[in-house]
Amino acid sequence: MNTLDFGFGSLEAQLWQVFFLSIRCGAALMAAPMVGGMAVPAPLRILLSLVLGFFIATWVPLPPLPEMLSIAAILAVLQEVAVGVMLGFVLQLAFAIPLIAAEQISGTMGLAIATSIDPASGAQSGALGTFFGLVLSLLFYATGAHLLWFDLLIESYRLLPAGQFTFGAWRAEAVVMFMGYGLAAAAAIALPVVLVLLLVQIVTGLIARSAPSLNLFALGLPAGVLAGIAALIIAMPVMVQQLRGVIEVTLEQSSALVEGHGG
């Protein structure tokens, strides 16, 4: 018996293609600190991922996609989520580096109790950490790194074709190893100020030891805060250069993860 074809088969295939290609973009946007926080509503992120999936389906030559609701499609969706989260999580680690450095400095200065609610994540954040995060965000947008990251996200569909199962286990290991670089970079950023504060604490300790009548807390806390602020002002150009280096290394790491330069 003949059946009428109203053309919904091709429409269903196109919708599946756009939805499948938007999974990687959606996972990356959810994990990235730029639009992954509470400041950007989830429906807007979903809409942006669908728009990116539509343009990718138009611009990028794609291999045949797996059939919808098949085992291969489920595995391919899991891989797309892993690739997107990998690209966004590397950026998330980069934005956590100045927060770790700020916690080290504020703990030594005695400003650890000065906290506020971060509107992007809804969690408590130190005042100094908010300042460092703002500096990194301004550098990130001023240098055009956000455009390079989006370009890398689009280029990942050429280098890691959707549904081709090209995600190697070494990529997850490389993301974990990047956390080690983040800790080292945070320590290098906080090192000058922490050394100055350590010297101030040694001097105030010697003064309090030689003059027991002086109140160590009344002398040490204001001296630490003033010395920390002065050290931050003097070391800020060096810190800005270090943060620029963090952005460059993060983009290089993301590019290496996508291009497949693994060991």
C-alpha cells in the first residue's frame, strides 16, 4: 500500500543533526566560567548552544551521524558531553588560579574574614579573590581570548568530528595535569606579597618580643594589612603579566587537547 510522504523525515533528520551538534556547545557553555554561572539564565545558554549547532551544521563538513536512539548515538552523545566539558573545565581551572592566589594572600594579610557572595556562582568569595577574578576577566575579554576560545570550540568539530569516537583517555589525564600547573601558577602569583607579609610578621614578632608591653594583635594586623596593600600595588604589573601568561597557557592547553597532541 502506498503511503503519503509529507517530508517530515528530512525535517526530523535536520532537527536531530542540530540537536546532536549543539550538545558539545551546550556542555562547554555550562562548564565555562564566562556564561556558565548564575548570571546567564539556563534557557539563554540552551538557545545559544542550539544557534551554534545550527551554524556548525551549515559551516563545518560533517561525517554521517549515528541513527537517533541507537547505541552508537548514546555513546556519541556521551563523547560530545565529555569533549564540551573538557573545553569548559580547562577554562574554569584557569579562572580558579587567581582565586587560589588571593586566598593565600588574604589568609596571610588577615583578610580571610572579608567575604561576599559571588553573583556568578552564588558561593562565598573573598574580597581579594573577587578583585583578582575581575582583573583576570577584564584581561580575558580585552585580549580577545573569548573569541579564540569560541573559535577553538567551532574548530573542534573539524579536528574531533562529532560521532567518530576520537576522544582519547590521555585528554582527561592532561586536564588533571593542568590542575598542577594551576596550583604552581597560583603560588607564583601570590609569592611576592606573601614574602613581604612574612617579613612584616617576623619584624612585628621581634618588636613584640623586645617590648612585651606592646599588643601584638593591635600592631601586627594593621601592619600586615598596610604592607599587603602596598605590596599588591607594587607587584600588580608583575601579577598582570602572570595572569596574561595563564590565559595564553590555557588556550594552548585547550588547543592541544583538541588537536590531539598527546603523549
